[in-house]
Amino acid sequence: MTETHTVILLHGLARTARAMKKMENALVDAGYTVVNQGYPSTRQNIQSLAAETLPDALGKCPSVGSIHFVTHSMGGILLRQYLSQHIIPRLGRTVMLGPPNQGSEVVDRLGAWAPFQWFNGPAGSQMGTGADSVPTQLGPVDFPVGIIAGNQTINFLLSTQLPGPNDGKVTVERTKVEGMQDHLVLPVTHPFMMRNRDVIEQVKVFLAQGRFNYQR
């Protein structure tokens, strides 16, 4: 790459930056500058997390070149929340992995349960599908977004709460958002998709070309 391209990685709920380490290594090998941003996902609500996490990550980026994002799960909602109130002048392309862009029925059914609240914190309870859902209030995206959804599960109990193909946490349909540039379904699960070789390859394709490669 002749131009500087930076990729900010945002992990999902109840995870850490370690979850994105394999993605980080692959993107560094591909020539990207990578900021693998951690944040205390279970300690604050989505609005507070976005307001603190995104400026911190952006401050670690070089002063020139495009800034791309690869997000897992709630990380994509943090980015959408931030962009609903701010502009990132050098914003490039974004790949969202398993994002609950229209919320998740799992939160509808389990969000009031004390163990769920304890494990997932304030932000977890904001990702249902009802009127108080943060994701469903954010509106269309107006920046280049490619979404990878999974249709396999290792959590069959949670999958029973989800109508239609899903990754154990989010249905394929609810990963979609108005304005997205591309959408791809792969046979991967929610907890591990960001470490999957095919997912990583598709991330690199979208960051380079603005579309996924369907000739796998």
C-alpha cells in the first residue's frame, strides 16, 4: 500500500481486545496499521462507551490516510452511535461481524433476568428489539459498510429464542442495516467468527475493494 491505511478494531460485549488479536495480526501482515481498541464493555451504557472509546481509538491513528473499522457484535453499535453525533473526516470502509443492527430477541427475552444484567452490564440491556433499543434508533448508515453474518451456533439454548437462521446471538436478518453496501452469510458462530480464516479473508477483500468475494 502506498497510502497509509489504518484499521480500528472494536471487540464485542463482554470481550477484550484479545478476541481480535488474530484479526489484528492478519491485517498487520496485509500492510495495515492496526489499532486494536479495548474498552470496558460491561461497565457503562452504549452512549458512554462510544463517547469514550472512539476518541481514544482515533487519537492513536496516524495523522494521515484513511481510517477503516472492523467491528464485532456490539462494537459496530458503538461506531454507529458515535457517528450519529460526530464526523470522522478520513473515514474509509467498515466491516461489521455479527452486529445486532436491529437488536436481538435474546435481549428481549432475557434482558430483565438478573444474571443477564450482571454478566452483560448496562449496554447489554440496550440491545433488544423494542422501542428502547439503541440500535434500532440509530437509523441508516451513510458510510461504506459490509456486514458478515453467521448462520451456525454453539449455543442451542439461545438459538431457540431466535426466529430464523442465526449465529447463536443475532439472527441473520437483524444484522442488516439500511444503507449497507454488502452483506454476506458464512457458516460461522457469533463467539468465534472474528477468528475464522474465511471471515478474515473476506474482511481484507472488503477493506480493499468495498465488496465481498462471492467466488469462494
